[in-house]
Amino acid sequence: VVGMQGTQAQPFQLSQQTFAGNKRPLDLPTPEGDILRITPLGAGNEVGRSCIMLTFKEKTIMLDCGVHPGRPGMAGLPFFDLIEPESIDFLLVSHFHLDHCAALPYFMEKTDFNGRVFMTHPTKPIYKMILSDYVKVSNISVDELLYDENDIERTMKKIEAINYHQQIEVNGVKFWCYNAGHVLGAAMFMIEIAGVHILYTGDYSRQETRHLMAAEIPRIQPDILIVESTYGNHNHESIVEREKRFTNFVTRTVMGGGRCLIPVFAIGSAQELLLILDEHWRKNSQLHPIPIYYASALAAKCMSVFQTYINMMNESIIERSKESNPFDFNHIAYLKGINQFKDTGPSVVMASPGMLQSGLSRELFEKWCEDEKNCVIIPGYCVDGTLAKTIMNNPSTVPSMEGEQLALKMTVEYISFSAHSDYQQTMEFIDILQPPHIVLVHGAADEMAKLKAGLEKHFIEENRKCNVWNPQNTVAVEIEFKGEKPAMVIGSLAEQPFEENTVVSGILVEKGFKHSVFAADDIKDYTSLTTTTINQSLRVPFTQEFKLLSSCLKSMFDNIKKTEHKKVPTLVVNDIVFVMVAHAKYVRIEWESTPVNDMLADSVVSLILQIEANPATHTLIQSSCCSNAMEKAHTLCCFLRRHYKDVTLEERSKTIRIQIDTQTEASIDLQTNEVSCSCEIQKERISSIYESVRAVTEAL
């Protein structure tokens, strides 16, 4: 192999030039395995049903498996019909929100998927709680449900929980995860395939909150960044400003005799808002008579999970936990259902789900929406098609779950506590990592386009080259990674000194995208592979005299021995091929299979068949039919044309000429057996072919 240096086992490069010569650049199509494909099955120019397919080097990974909150039943699933689930090596879930994990039980239990599934330790128990609640409160018929409680329970036995920074390897693909800052247990995944690093952020936030750390910055520069684009080119208001606006609006509503509804997800921004409200109530005694309720069937269970994983939160919460439970609130009570709620006056109720699709938050909204003293605060991002998104446009009426039209008189206020990265955070994150390729996902089409335009403008100003894609669902992004493949020479091959352009012959072994070159005899010592030999045995019809066969073989081959093998008369050709007269109607040919031995055996079989087809001719001209040098030269040309297109035989000068490319030519002098070529690599290659043919036939 070209480019080897040193005397021990050193990496060397296998490149296109290796087999073509340094003067002959090849313009070959990119092999399929060198194209990395990223295909959104969901979250492509939309928010919801996050599901990204990553394919490279015959490995397939699925990133997230969510549903679209605004579409019920099968309509809310990712485009699973475009893939073969059984081909997926493993599936990574970034966090427990429905739009990232709620299709998982369907995919694991209702399709042919049989790969491994990974998520962080906090995500796994919360995933079960949230999906169990999702099945119970879904406002669709039983027939339309994608799965049931039993399906969820079965997935729990298959899901593998992992820690941040824990490296896992599956079928040669390595991955590990970082804290994403979005919700408790949210993860960004770094995936390494054949030396190419892909970072998938999922939902992330670079802003520390009252209880969560900001997303980590990976130390490894990714080759590809798959990043959310939820807020496009918008920036969040400061934490101080939004908390002040939130507490002022709540206070004004309840002090005016109204009810304040805050639809939230059971876990996530809910805990942040609970910490804010409890502190605000503690500081303002006039608010103490007004109750705050956290209305969720999952409330108590969710808080127990938070207490279990306090060590994964920020330093402020960890320090407070040393003295008391920071989630043991003095001014907040829990409600499991609306039947426990006594609606007798002003109150603040935080209820799930966060987009008012169904459940307790929807029931309270329909009950309070026609009173102008009341208000609803939307504290996070809302997906198109949900009621929460609809009321942000202040329609005069809204539909109830029974189909009636209700007057919308309550005040609707949007105060974002959404733990998604905004434009400034995303820009800073990208500037630190400096990936050469960026794929935008998880954003509405207009927001995604704005972010792409902003990024491209920024890269032009910075004079930096970076490709940015914003693919639609089912549209693949194809990125070529056509690098050289390093290999390690190991074993007896590494004992010899190497110089530039040294050619090494051995067996190339690939394991997990790592390549090694061994001598055949070293395979069993340095790998777990086993070696064996293949002994070929072939019956060839033959009814002529043994003497004729012997004579023809001797005229064709240099080394013919007469012996007995397995108690029958045998001719041994070049100490390799055994020709046994085992029967009056056929001969048996046996040999140990190798590429050269197989070629020798083929020529023996061909000769035997010719003798059997026309014995009289071979009897008369057996001495000349195989001694004609030009015929053997033609045979050599046939072998050479398997490797080179332009091969000609000049009978007058007894020379074979090989046109390798426009600049390189080789020749073989049939009288002296000398090979001439300006390229040493090609000269060695042609000489090797020539010697192989001479091993089969007598010298030209």
C-alpha cells in the first residue's frame, strides 16, 4: 500500500491513488456508503412529531419519535411508511415531551422495529407517566388510539437508561449525550460514525433557569449540527422582565376578582412557574388568602421524580435541597381532578396539557372563558392546530369539546417561559462549535427560513463557509464524506521496514469502521476470526486414453508429475492440481482453492474438455497446439484486458503494449519477459499479473 513509513505497526492511508498510480487522478462516483443522509420524518418545516432519520455507512439511527399535538390518531404520527423499521440500528429519545416521544410505543410495539432504544435516567420514568396520562385524556375513540397502557409497559422493559457523557457503542456506532437544559433529563446526542461527528440538539436552552442548568457546550467540534429552529430569528425577553410581567398580570387578575388559568405541561415550565409563584406569594401577604392550585393527575408523581433527580439540576436548587425540599411549596395545593376543585372565588390554577387540547386545562378554559374578569396566560410555545395557538389570535368565539361555540371574553396573555433556544443563543452556540454543516429542524416554515437567512448573512459577514439546510418532511439532506481510510499494519507484516511507495499484500479486516491489514497466517492470532481452507473437487467427462491426457498436459504445463493419489493414477499439475483417472467416463480434479490455484484448475479443465470434444486433433498436433508462443501471448492479453481496457499485441516485435491512461504506457517484451513502465506501481502490478499467468502455463 502506498504511503507507508516506519518499521512498526503504523497507520497508513488507502486512497484512490493507491491502486491507480500517483499520476492518474480518478474521477469516480461517490460510493453510496460515503453519503450521509438526514431525513426528517417529522419536524421538517413544522413543530411537532420530531423524528429524524440519520443514515451513513449502512447504519441507520432514528432521533426522537414524537406525535403532532394538533393532529389526533394516525394523522399525528411521523411518516413511518417511508422507512423500513427493521433496518434501524437504534433510536435515541432526547426528552419526555409528547412531540418527541409519544409515538415511541406505537413504533416499538406496532411495527417491525427491533433495535435498541436509549434515553436518560430521568426521562424514562417521566416518559411512562406522561404517556399513560396522554392515553387517558386523549379526546378520541378507543379505536383511534395508537396504543394502550400495556404497550407502554412493554416498552419500559426494552428502553435503556443512560447517563450524561456515558459512551455507548452499537454496531460500530458510538454516541454519548450532554445536558440540553430544556427540561429535566433533556439530552443532546453526539453520534460518531466512521470518524464523522453529528450533534443532535433536540430541544435545548442556553439560559439557566430557577432550577435547570444551561445546555452544555460539547468539546468536540461536530461535522454536522442538527439544531432546533423553534423561535427563528426572535429573541426572548430577559428573565427579570418576563417574571415581573408574569407576576404583575397574575396579581392584577386575582385582585380584581378573576380566575387565572395557566395551561402547562405536567413537567417542564410548570416547575419553573411554581417556584416563581410560591416566592411571589411569600413576599406579598395580601395574596395569601388567594389559593394557587397545581392541577394535574401527575402532580405528586412528577414532583417525586424531581426530588429524586435534584442532583441533575442547577447549583441553586442543589444548595437549597441541603436545608429543605425546594419543591415543597407553602402556597400551592395539588388537584388530581376538577371534581376536587371548589370554584368559589379568585384563584390561580396551573393545569395540563399545555396546549389546551383536552384534559383539565381544557375543562377549566371552557368554564371560565366567557367571563371578562378571568385570564389565561400562555407560558410557552404553541403548535399550529391547537386551541392554545388559536386563542392567541383573540377570536370572538372558540369551539368546545362538544362542538358548541363559546364566547371568548377572558383576557389572553402570552408570556414565554419556553426553554427553547432563541436566535441569540443559537448564534452563540453555532459560533462556538463552528460546524461546517447545519441542518435546521423543529421550526415552522417561516421561522426556519428566517433563521436560515440570518445564519447565512452572519457567515458571509464572518467570511466563514458553512452549509445550512432547512429540509421539509421526507426530503433528505445528502452530505458527502469521502475521506481517506486509515489502516493499521499488524503482525508479521509490520516487522519489515517500509519506505515510500512500498507495496504490501495482506488481508484487509474491517471492524467498527476501523481497518487493519494482516498476513493470512496472523488472522487467527490477532482477531477473533477463524481461517479455513477450501478444497475443490470436480468431475469432468473424459473417455480418452490416459496417455493422451498426460501428453497434452505436459505440452501445456512445465511441471507434470505422475503418481498415485487415493489409490488411483494421478497427474499433478504444478504441485497444485490433482487429475485422477477414477472412472472410465470421467476424471476427478482436486485442488486447494485460491485465486491463482482456481485459475490453474480452470485451464486444466478447459484443456480436458477440448481433448474430449476433439481427440483426433489433439492427437495430431498436441506438440504444437500448446507450444505456439503467439497463442500464449493472446492468452496473456486476455488476462490483461480484465484489468486494462487498451491492450494490444504487436506480433512482429513480439511486444504487448498497455495504454494505462493518456500519459502512462506499459509494455511487455515477449522475448525477454521484461516489463517496462514509467509508473513503478503499475509496473509491479503488471509484473504480478504476468507471473500469475506464467504460473499457469509454461514460459512464453
